[in-house]
Amino acid sequence: CIALSPVSAQQPAPEPLSLRECLALADKNNPEIQAARKSAEAKSAGVRTSAASFLPKVDAESSLSREEVVNRSLCSRVNSKLETPASLSVSQLLFDFGKAHQAYSKSKHDWAAAEHGVGTTRAQVFLAVKTAFIGLLKAQRALSIAQETLQHREELLKVTQEFFDSGIRPRFDVGRAQIDAENARLDLVEAETRLARE
């Protein structure tokens, strides 16, 4: 059993977010948008990789070896040799029948498509956020109207009952006012349920 302290039970309600704040949060945290951005970043790296085929390639290699000749009978070193061969080569692609250019062109088009995909994904997510936001506002307004309607119906029932008690209104009017008040109470429950689903 967990007991809540009075301090934690009375925490202030969080401040409602504006539509702009909701869109900013969605842009920052939505996994679909993040995946689209990562895909575009990968395609951008592909452009740089395919562009590298147009640049000269430089290869360098070196090694170190040491050789000692020892005379075992004299226990002394006769000869010591240290070698450090190194090589450097530079190559440049001159012609490959257009393969490198086609690969580069394809990677640029893939990157452009991925960037377009980011925009499309953002637009779809933003549409969903705006639709949900408007749905929430609509549900909040419907709840407010249902609360006001119930209050008016209960006041009308009270007035009608007083008129009936003083003999001005018939019993039928009281019954109709009771039904109207109960219908308003039902509408309020439905509005609360719709708001909870949003």
C-alpha cells in the first residue's frame, strides 16, 4: 500500500502547451521525424563518399626491420643493420566509363529524396498534432458548454419546482424540467469522456 503525502497530492497542474510548443516538441522528439533526419544524414554521407572517387588517392607504407649478426664463438656482435623502407604512391582516376559520375549523381538524388522525405514526414506529423490539438480544444469547449447547460437546466428545474409549489405551473412542467436536467447531466458525462479520450 502506498500512501500519498498531502504535499505530493496537491502539486499544481502543469501549464497547458500552446500549439506552437506542441509542434516544437513533436519536431524534436517524434521518432518518425528523427528517423527521416538520420536517413538524410546517411544519404549526405553517401554523397561525400561518392565524391571522394574524383579525388586523388595517396597510399603510404613504411616498415622497420633490424638485423644483427652475432659471432657465437666470440660472443660479440659482428654486424648490425637497421632498415626502414618506405613507399608513397599517388593515383588519380581519369576515366571509368562514367561509373563514378553516375554513382555521384545517384547519391545526390538519393540525398535530395531523403531531404524531401524529412519535409513530408514533418508535414504528416504536424498535421496529426494539429488535428489532435483542435480535437482537444473542441472537447474542452464541449465540456464547458455541457457544464453551463447543466447549471442552467438545474436552475430552471429549481424555478419550475418553486412555480409548481406556488400553484403557477403544472406538474408536467416540473417533469419536463427534471428530464432536461438529467439529459444535461448525461451530456456532461459524455463530454468528460470525450475529453478524457483526447
